[in-house]
Amino acid sequence: MGGMANTGARTLTLLSLLQSHRFWPGDELAARLGVSVRTLRRDIERLRGLGYPVTARRGADGGYQLAAGAALPPLVIDDDEAVALAVGLQTAAHGAVEGIAEPSVRVLSKVVRVMPARLRRRVEALSAMTEPAEWGGPPAPTSAEALTALALACRDAERLRFPYTAADGRRSERHTEPHRLVRLGRRWYLVAYDLDRQDWRVFRTDRLAAPRPTGVRFRPRQLPAADAAAFVRDRLENAPRAYRVEVLVEAPAGAVRERIGQWCTVEETGAGRCRVRMTADSLQLPAMALTALDAGFRVVGPPELRAWLRTCADRFARAATAD
């Protein structure tokens, strides 16, 4: 199994090398792969068997190259896989893992280039119509079909209709002019102009179902914000929340911002202490954030957070003393 995995990885490396240079001398190519010339010949035949047109030049100056102008074999991928690939690579391109962003962009560019036109149109629309931003929050799944429909409507400036369930459970039919998709943490949002309410709105994509293009095009309006990501952040920060949390933390403001600054505001109070404020729909997020600080703190409010922390403390104490 290990040998098969090594062979597959070496084949991919060989293909990448052939794509990066017009011609490779055989000895040099074998040395780059760390194999014998005989093994290189077998790898070349394996690529040819997969449909890649590799030509060989024999003699003292012999070597290999991909046939000039040859099209690579089509990528076998369905719609959901195309969306998953785009989302995964786009997430990596904007992620916090050092060294991942640039390779992710390159891979996405290569993959999109060999996709069939129908799939390429969907993936490019999703990439072009999405603005990433950093944010916390639990995952909220959205179907690939809905995401591609929304992205295409944004790109093509085509009006959309869809049923929507608000946070309080009320359902309504929406008629919109879609502007952009925004990915905040593990949730997706649609920024759109609501034609019935005559105003800009933010829709969580996991709360809308079966978006239907109307076939009616529109002239894009001017968004009242620097960009769609800023518009979503502003709406979410100013939305009514169930809990307003205030905590005094025994740690410098800079260290606290580095740990949990994406979820809250941090104010220096002096003497190596700071004040943390956040709003939340539930008590779990502030409790987890405070636990991550590895510092002492005192809850100013609300009282429900104190009660929740006492419950958690009892639970952890029982777990620590269990046999």
C-alpha cells in the first residue's frame, strides 16, 4: 500500500515538472524525482496510460516533454464536488495556516483551467461572488446547489426569489436583487437588495431554500458600505442579541485581543488588566472564549453567565475526580 501511494505521489510530481518546463533531459528529470532512468520510463508510460501525451526524444540529448498544445484529459467531477473543491481551496487561500494561501490559489487556477465549461462557470461564479472575512460561530450547512444558484445570480445580476426563515421562525417569500456572498467563519451570508422591503438585507444561506432565478436582469445598486463583508459584519454586530457580556480579565489587552479579539472588544484598564465586552445568542461562545484565555477573570454580567460557569465548573470537577 505504501509503495502504491509513493508511486501515485511521484506520478503527480512528474506531471507537475512536465507542466513547468517545455523539455526535460531524461537524466535530470530522473534525478529530480530521485529514481532511476528505468523507473522514470515506467512513470512516463503510466502518464501516457492516463491520457497525458508525453513525447520522448532519444539519444545523448534525449528527454521528455508534454506534447505542445495538447489538451489535458478532462477532469471527472460532478457539480457538488466542483463546489466543494472551490470552497475548500478558497478557504485555504484565506486561511491562517502559513504557506497555504499561495499554493491554494495556484491549484485552484490549474483545476479550473481543465474543467468542462459548465462546471468552470459555476466555480468561477462562486469564487468571484464571495467575499471572505474572519468571524466565529457554529457551522451552518448550505447545499452546494443553493450556493451555486446564488453565486450565478450575483454574477449575472439576475433577480432571485426564495422562501426564507427568520431567526424567530417566521417564514416569508423574498424577492431580491443579489449582490454578493460572504463567508464568515463557518457560515455563509447573501447580501441582497430586498425589493418588497425596499432596503438592503443580509440572509443566512442555511435559512433560505430553493433559490429560483426569475430571468429578469437588473442594474446593480450601490451598496451602502465599503464592501459586502463589512456590511455583513456591521449588521451582525448591531443585531439584537440575547446576552451582553462584560468581563474583567487579569491579562494585558494585547494578549487577550490576540486570543479572542475576533469575537469581542477589548479595552485596557491598566495594571495588566482589561475589560472584555461581547454579545452572543448563547452562553457557550463567551464561556469557551474565556476558558481559552488561560487567565483569571471576573464576570460583571450577565448573571446567567455566572450561573452557566458554575454549572460548567461543577461538571469539570466531577469529571476530574471520576474513577
